[in-house]
Amino acid sequence: MPVTTLAGHTIHVDDEGFLTDPSEWDDELASVLAAQVGLTLTDEHRAVLEFLRADFHQRGETPTLRRASAGSGVPVKELFRLFPQKPAKKMAYVAGLPKPVGCV
């Protein structure tokens, strides 16, 4: 399991750069991860990330795009605006969660 350092945070990641230990994540790291995928976090982003992490903690798996939309109350179209191109993958990456099952 590779280890890397981002903005002073030593984190364990998989081959694609997704955190393998969600407990290593914090809000500061979220901003760094977001910048790596071309995003600047707003309160809207942070609300979605908060839902994703709570859902992961409860269910033990990264939410799909549909579950993220339904659970957070943010329409899928809005998730595409907040996290362009591959929203489920980007949301999981920035939230410090494993890549969702079924994402390529």
C-alpha cells in the first residue's frame, strides 16, 4: 500500500490515489485533494462531502451517485455541476473514501 505526503499529511493510498484509511482525512486535506482534481471547495461541496462520510461510516461502503443524491438532497444534475465529469469518483476522492463500486 503506497504512502504519500500531501500538504504535510502522510496518507495511505491505493494505486489510483484514493485514501485507504478514511480516518487520515480532515477538512484541510479535503481542500488539497479537491485542488488536485481542479476544484475549489464551497459550502455546497462540503455539505455533500459530509453526507458521503456519514453514509460511509454507517454503511461501510462509498455511496453511489444515486444514493449520494437521494441522501444529501442534492439533485444529480447539481452533483455534476459541483463535481464535473466523473462526480461519484471525484466526490469519493475528495471525501477520502474508496472509489465507489462500479466506477471505472
